[in-house]
Amino acid sequence: MNDWVLKDMIKKGLVPYNIGDEVVILKRKSNGHPRAVKDGVVYIVKQIDLDGHITVAQRSSDGVGYLQPIRVHKMYLINKSVLRDIKLNSILNQTN
């Protein structure tokens, strides 16, 4: 799926973000922003702000608590289940 389509879906609110959801980084700016969020790491949504930002935290290594929360604009993160669905749909469309 095209990056513009994903960005448009996020802007229109078609990609849901709920407290407790698992999210991963979708894209970065050319200058590396957001630097606090790492590639390949699953974050848990802790808070959703009205201004388009979400506060996420990474699970600690012992699995009991969470590390320092990070506030990131929702354009840089995508719900893990939505990303999976998009990838599955693109694979199924290629085989048809």
C-alpha cells in the first residue's frame, strides 16, 4: 500500500488507536525524528491526546512494568494489527 494512502487513513481517523494497543514505528522524517522511538520495538499506547499525539511506553525486560513513556505524533506510529492486515491484503492482491 502506498505511504500516502496510509498517511491519509491516519489523518482521517480510519486507523484506530486505543489505550493498550500495540504500535510500531511506521516512518521517520529525513532528519531521523522521532529519535526516541526505536525501529522494530513494540510500544503500548498509554494515553491519547486530542492534539494528535499519543503517549507510548515500551515494556520492561522483565515484562512486569513499563519504561519511560514517550510522546509521539500518531503519524509516525501505526497499530500493529492494522499493519498486519494491510500486509496480508497486499499479498492476497498480488496473487490474484
